[in-house]
Amino acid sequence: MAETTGRTCGEATMRLLAEYGIDTVFGIPGVHTLEFCRGLAGSPIRHVQARNEQGAGFMADGYARSTGKVGVALVISGPGVTNALTPLGQSWADSVPVLLLSSETASYTHGLGLGALHEIPDQMAVTAPLTGLSARATHAEEVPELLQRAFECLTSGRPRPVHISIPIDVLGQTVTRDWFRSNGEIANEVRPDEVETGRTLLANAKRPMIMVGGGAAGAATHIRNLSDQLSAPVLCSTAGKGIVADDSPLSLSASTVRAEARQYLSTADVVLAVGTELAETDSFVEELDLPGALVRVDIDPRKLDDQYLPTVSILGDARVVLSSLVADGPFESARPRETVADEVAQIRAEILQNLTPAEAQHVVLLRALRDLLPEDVYVAGDICQLVYTGAFAFDVSEPRSWSYPAGYCTLGCGLPNAIGAQLAKPDRPVICLAGDGGFMFTPGELIVASEEQLPIPIIVWDNGGLKQIQDDMDARNIVRVGVEGANPDFVTLARSMHCDGVVIEDLDHFVQEVPAAFSKDRPTVLVVREGDGWLRG
């Protein structure tokens, strides 16, 4: 008879996750995750109780987004998985390494349509389109191999979320051996001919520009050095903010949403695009005007021959590729740095001159906020107009400091993302920016932030409904429908969840309340009402 460890598959899975360095999981226990919970008892892994699996998924996303480490959501089969599907889509769109670990109905029920508790006819098929790997363990001894494959997908190449299902009968099986993590290494080489062609194009460029996305976050030093050598302006996607400091004389931040920046981009004779999809949601135009040569660097081969066909494509990790580009020595700029900096300053000035009245109010708040916040603050942005403006009007100086998931663009992500980020790095200040509409998607997670005693200021921009859609309807002469619903009393709501809440009265009040919020042992909801006099100057 084979020896056993005395541990169930659920217990052994938690032990193996700890071997992979996982220290926190987010979820809601249920009858189908009891064996996982048995494994959490006495484990070094901390379990954070969300109030909806959607919140758990967003918390795992925020944990991973702010650190680059793997975030984990632990959910029941069926509704737990489907509730977590929206944040999984966000992680997919932004290449965030999130592991969704779930139970599944007993394996002997699969395909029989017996109406088992939490049954989905094909649970793997539900998550497969939004994951790099969706797999099921049919026996306990398959789990170590599945987790090895999962972490390879999560940590090598382009990160993609992963879903691993373990049926409840498999979770209860007793394992026969101890499980250990795999330490497999992934080769990362680039082709010298591709690098040489790219280097030649950049060396001969008269007006080079650089575009960076989240895939370049690990190569910030290289990007900054290359920008300085070439005197090349840098534009970023929302995921690329901070790779080059937004207040750098050569940075245009995430301003491709602005016509002024896009027109300037079209004057480049060579564009170096690093770790960016050049996606429609980076600019919100169908196609950028890129008449010059395009050098694309990406770890995902599918991004090298999509909508924007490059003059040369270089497959590989951004840090490795850029190191190779400068291996033969620094570049020489074709134009004086001061000239380029003056052009960038002019574009910034034009953007500020062309703001809408609402955007001008956003800028008043964002500038005041920047003066109040620590340099290393992490900003968790929900999907709202304040954050749209902040993409180009709020300065951060390091990568993984600004979260605005423009790709999937799902409301309700801000607060739980902030919770995950704060728990990932308790000593780093975290602030949440949300609109009144988006905040109402996940308000229940306020009580999680309160339970965890997180000093997160949560700014709710109250503009009376779904303002962006109101504006879109007005612009198309559509009678408004479904965009002007009532809001709760946000202060009373906050206090009912053991948080503080306050309506901001003026700039002095704002300047007082934001720093105070960081010194508390609970979150503070700060309601800012669009149109108030202090915002209009």
C-alpha cells in the first residue's frame, strides 16, 4: 500500500502555493472550498474575506498590478467562478498575473446534467477565453504539474491570468507524497539581426519617439536612458505611466487620448514601441497615424504583426532587448535636447488650453492632490472621467504607481484594486479615485477595508450619475435613459461600514482631510461634487 502524507489534496495545494511564494489569497469560503480552508489553517498564507467574488478577483488583480507578483483569488465552483469572471477579464486585458483557484462539482457528475450544487456544464470553457491556461485536475497527483504550468504562464513571457479547477471529490483525496515547486528556467534570447536593424533605424532617426506600455515596466531604467540618448519624447499607455517620470521634460505621459499629442506623434520618423499593444483603448481612435518607421519590441509574438505592422519587430523581454540595443555604445541625438523639451512643453500647454469645463475641474483637484500625496503613492483608479483626465494630468514618477484599467474598462475595480494593493505593500500609501457610478458597483468591499484597518482615502467624484454616458448621449442627440439614477448618502454609507466619510467643502478642507486620512486605522470616503465653486476657480 502506498504511504500517505495524511493531508488532503486541498491542504497540499495550499502548502504548494506557499512554496511558490504566495502569501495572500482573496475569496469567500463556501461548502465547496472547505478542504482549501483546512489547508489555510496554520498556513503562512493569509486569507482575506471579500464580500463578493468580483471583489476578490479585483483585489487579487490590485495585489498583482501594484507589485508584479502573482495575485490569487480562491472561489467556489459555479457562481464563485462566474462572479470572478469580470475581474479575470480585466487581468487578461492588462496582462496581470492572477491565479483563479476554484473548486468544481464532483468529477463523477461532469457531463451528466444531474443538477449538482453550483454546477456549470463546462466550467473550464467559461474561463478559457480570458486565461492563458484553464485546466482541471482529475486526480490529486495532477495538481503539482498543473500549478507548475500555471506559474510558468503567470511569470514567464506575457503574463496572463490562469484558472485551475479542482473537483470537490479530488480536493478530498489523500495525497501520497509531499509536493514541491518547480524551478524551471525560461530561456530569453533575442535575434541579433533584428536588434541590429532596430539600432540602425534609431541611430539614423531625425525625429525619434518612444511609446511604452505595461510590458516595459521592468525596463524603466533602460527606457529613460534611451530617451535621454536620443532626445526622444516618450508617450505611454495608462499601464506604462511612470516608466519615464511624467514630469520629465521629455514625457508626454499617457496623452495619446489627446489630439494634440497624436498629431505630434505623427511627425516622428521612427517610433520605438516597447511592451505596448498600441491598442484602441490607449488612444480611443480607430487607428493612430504612424507614417514613419515602426520598431516594435514585445514578448508576445502575436503583437508583432497585428494592426500596426512594424518595419522591424524584435521578440523578447523588454529589458533584454533594450540592453542589446545599447550594447554597442550610446546613441547620439540628432536634435538638441532643449529643442525637443520645448516642443513637449508646448504640447502640454496646448492640452491644458483645450480642456473641457469638467476636465478643468479635474485638473484643479488633481494638482492639489499631487501636492498632498507622497511621491511613492499608488493610485487605484476606477473607470470615471476624473481618472480619464488623470491619465495625462496627474504625475507619477515610477512604474506600477497608477492603475487605470482602460482596456477592459469595467466599473467597480477601483476600491477592491486599492485594497489588494494596500495589503500587498502595507507601508506604501494607496489612494482610490472613483466616480459615483463606478463606486456603487463594489461598495460592499468598504467593510473589507475597514476590517483590515486600511488607511485608504477614497475620493468619490460625484457628478450625478453616469456622466460619460450622459455626455455621449447628449453629443448624439439621444434622449438620456438609465444614466441619472439616485445616489446614496455616501457619508452615511461609509459610516455604516465602519469607515469615515466627509463631503469636501473647499480647497482648504480638501488639503486638511486627505493627509489626515492616511493616519487613520480605517478608510475615509471623501465626496467631491463636480461644479462646486472651489473646483471652478
